[in-house]
Amino acid sequence: MSETPTLSSVLGLPIHLMNDYPGWLRSRLQQGIGTHVVTLNAEMTMQAECDATLAKVIDQAELVIPDGAGVVLYLRLQGKHIQRYPGIELAESLLQSSQQQEPFSVFFLGGAPGVAQLAAAKWQQQVPGLNIVGTQHGYLDSTETEKLRQTLTQLQPQLIFVGLGVPRQEFWIAQNRFLCPQATWIGVGGSFDIWAGIKSRAPNWLAANHLEWLYRLYQEPWRWRRMLALPKFTQKALIHLTQQRVLGKMLP
Ligand code: UDP
């Protein structure tokens, strides 16, 4: 394994910093080392503050990447030279490279009925060597969930994308990863909707100015309540960073 992630923290939650997340994950995939990837943003950080179970799940994940602009700004204010790495881009990088070496088996779970299937068909067209072994929508009753568990146990996919939204997907992975202990599990939020062409990502100029959240609000105005987490995060982050600076000056 070429690079080891450096552990840092955002308001008490872990975050792993490194240059080559896809390379690190590919190596683990090839070795069959089970991995849970969390894509951390300000909204999730605030949710974890009110939910100890979510905080514990994030704490136990093998890889936590800086998905959101808020998290990246927080780390930069601490002097860390890091770039934002959106979870959707990590997922895309793994899918694109899948055909280069031995193609790993992939499973898509989540989204409204038909969406993961459509996303898989589009990917299959784009990357012909891709080995998507199954898809499943994310609105299951208990009988269907049991059937899905059996399917996963039988198929043992190496790479499993779970797009159920935060924190549902993080809990789903934590509770079910034992079914495929050698797999890499990633919570991908609404990525299937984007790959299927139902939603779109913010234009680059908005993302470059840390304003992707504004585009999401424009596309999904019902998110306004959830987005109140963003000013809350900014306030907490500034207080925390100020305290750290003051303490840093006081201590020898
Ligand atoms: N979803 C799902 N099952 C559920 C609730 C949500 O499959 O019970 C899917 C939903 O269809 C959407 C995704 O989860 O595709 C959530 O996307 P969102 O962008 O809201 O994710 P987040 O911002 O929470 O990461």
C-alpha cells in the first residue's frame, strides 16, 4: 500500500487526509480488506453532534473523506493543505478504473424504483468492462430487505454503493457490512439520481466558489430546513478554531 492516510479531526469527528483516495481503496479492494467509506460534510457533522450512534459509526469507518466545502475550509483554517473530494467523484473514479485491472464486482443499492438500474445501464454503456452484478431500489419493506441481505451474501460484491441519504445509508452499512466482510461500502447519497440523469450537479464555477449548497437549494427547495445546519456548522467551527488558537498561545 503506497500511502497511509493521516488522521485529522473536524469538530471531534475523524477525517482521513491523503492524496490518492481511489488508489488506496483499489489496493484494499484487491486485497479484500473490508472498508466503510464516509463522505463527511457540514450537514452530517451537525447531525452527528445530536446523534451519538451516527458519531460512533463515523468514528468506526475505515475512511472518512472531506466531501463538503465547510469541512475543507475548517481544515484549511487549521493550516492543512487539502482539496475537497466529493464522494460522487470517488465513486466515479473507482467505476472508471474498474476495467483497467481485473474488474471488481459492483452493486448499486438505493434511490427510487428504477433509478439504480438506469444508473447502472448508463455506466455499463460508458465503461463496457464494468461488472455490475446487481441493483436494488432503496424503498424496501422488511421482507424485501431480508431478500436483499440474502442476495448480497450470495453475490459477495466487492464494491457496494449505498444511496439512501444521510444518515440512513451510514446505519445500513454499519448494520449490514458483516454480510460482505471483504467489500468496500460507500454511502453515495443522491449519486444514482445524478448518474441516471434525474438530477444534475452544480456547475463548476459554483462548486469552485464553495456554493454547491446553493445549487442544491435551488434544485430542491425543501432542503432549506436541513441546510440550517450550515450556518450552525460555521458558527461552531469558528468558536472551536478560536478556542484552539487561544489555547495554543497560552500553552508552552
Ligand atoms: N432514498 C432511498 N430510500 C429512502 C430514502 C431515500 O433510496 O428510504 C434515496 C433517495 O431516493 C435519493 C437518496 O436516497 O436518491 C438521497 O439523496 P440525497 O441527495 O438527499 O442524499 P444526502 O444529501 O442525504 O446525501
